[in-house]
Amino acid sequence: MKKGLFLLLALFALTLGAKERMIYVARHCQATGKGQDIIMPVDGDAGITKLGVEQSKLLGKRLKELKFSGKIFASPFFRTVATASYAASQCGSKVYPDARVQERVHRDGGNMKKGGATLDQLKKLFPDQIAADAKLPYPWLYTKEEPKKTTAHRERMAKALDEILAENPDGDIMIVSHAGAVGALAAEMKARTKGKVSGSTWNCALYKYAVDDAGKFRFVGYEIDFLPEEAVTANMHKIDPSKKPSRQKVKSGVDYKYDL
């Protein structure tokens, strides 16, 4: 009798230890710098298209279907905060602009001629979505180059993920960032999950991971099919989602392919 009770308690403890929470990672919506349908309210920062707004809302609707209601941490660039905010409007989440998950720094001096939006500016743009307790020290723009041939960017993104998880131990989280940053996290997660990580960093592409209370990570899946085929893009390039990522022939926007 005692042996059976011990086994039951051990099984119960293992069940508790296996509790998981979700980590969602997505690239921003369709973005570009010029055009008639561009929404570009932040001086010096890239804008997004009207299609990008629709992509973001569809991402939010998919998150609602997945029952996501956690915090969304977005790179402070306009295109990422806008994506997160339009998505949050559909799933009821709040957005936290976070400099730790900003895009790869392509050159010394940063990626913009100016420092980007302040938190107050972003709150004026998205008053219902930016969290009241969000913090964004200014200036937030990183200025030290992270060359592609180094691990600096991946290490930064891995550190940011671990910090965000530690600061938010109870709920699911989401990170909205850029092609390079999402690709860096995909590479890091491939190592952590010791398994296959499939997908390509198209606009609003959604990577799904889980982590349990013991810190063990699991690749859950990759989604782009919540977007209609005509809305699958790599910024201003249209993508044929029926083709494998490795067969896509575009000049930019899909530099980070994972079909491993």
C-alpha cells in the first residue's frame, strides 16, 4: 500500500514538474520606407503598409485562437511595435517595447540616423495597447555593430529571452522582432531543443516553443498559413508559401531560413 502511494506521489510530482508555458516569436509585418500606402509616423524609422496592418491583425486573431493573453515584448522600432499593437488589439494582450530584442545592428552608429520613438510617442500612437507599466529608457538604439559572421547577435537575443522569462515566470510570452533577431532566436532554440526547427522569417511568421519549470525547451511548431497566400511577404517581396524556404528566390527578407 505504501509503495503504491509513493509511486502515485512520485508520478504527481513529475506531472507538476512537466508544466509548460509557451514562447511565441514573430517577425514584424510588411515594412518599407516609401510608397503611397505607407504608414510612417516616426521620423527616421521605416514605415509599414496597409497590408502589414492586416497581417498584424491576422496574427493577433491566430494568437487569440491559441488562447494567448500574455505580454508581448516588441523591438522599439515602429514596424515591430505597430505589429505587436495591432496583434494585441485582437487578442487582448499588452505591448512592452523592449530595447533588448531590437534588430541586429548592421553598422557602427546604429541602424537609423535618429534615435527612434520615445515611449511617450509610442503610447500616443497605440494608447490602448502599450502597457501602462512599460519602460523604455531613451536613447534605446544600439550603436555597436554585430557582424553576421559573429555570434554577438545570437548571444544578445538568447540573453534577452532568458531575462524576459525570468522576469515573467508565470505566463506565456511573445517576442516581436526582425528577420535577423528571429533568425538568431531560431538558431538558439535549435540548439536548446536539440531537434528540428522549421520555417522562414517572413512577415508575421510565427514560431512556437514551450519551456517547462525545469528550463527544458521544446519546439512546438511554425505557422504562416493563418495568412492568405497573397498576404505572405518578405517586406516588399511576394512569397509563394507552397515552395520550400530554400527554393525562394528573392533579394532580401528571407536571409534566415530554417528547415533543419
